[in-house]
Amino acid sequence: MSGSFENYFTVAWWVALIVIVCAMAGLMASFSDSAFNLIHDRVLGRFRNNRIAIKFRKFHETYRTYRNNPRSLVSFSALTLAEQFLLIVQ
């Protein structure tokens, strides 16, 4: 029975690691000019005048302004992690 549990535990750790790596790659790509242009010009190019695509582009442009102010981004991330930690402790 414990061998089966250890296998599930190992799989869970690998899945968590893959999710974390993908999230980090997505975060880095979200601040990249080439990734931004690829998404909005090539992938969403057909839907350029679509209301949802316009809102997505505006949101992404606003989000990208944080790369010019990394201190705010780090502060926000640290406060978010602290909030989640306090909920767990509570």
C-alpha cells in the first residue's frame, strides 16, 4: 500500500514542478515584446476588431507596464503570497 502512495506522491511532485515551470515561462513570455506581437498580431490578428480581443489587448498592454516598475510587481507578489500564507496558518 505504501508503495502505491509513494508513486502518487512522486507524480504529484512532478506535476507541480511542471506547472510551476510553465507558469514561470508564461510570466516571462508575457513581458516579451515578441511574444506580445505574436499573440496579438498573428494568433488574434483575424479578430483584431473583436470587442473581446480589443479588451484583451488593452489589459495586456496595461499589465506589461509593470515591467517598467518591477518594485511594484515584487511588492504585489509578496503581499499576495503573504495573504495566502496567513490564510493557511489561520
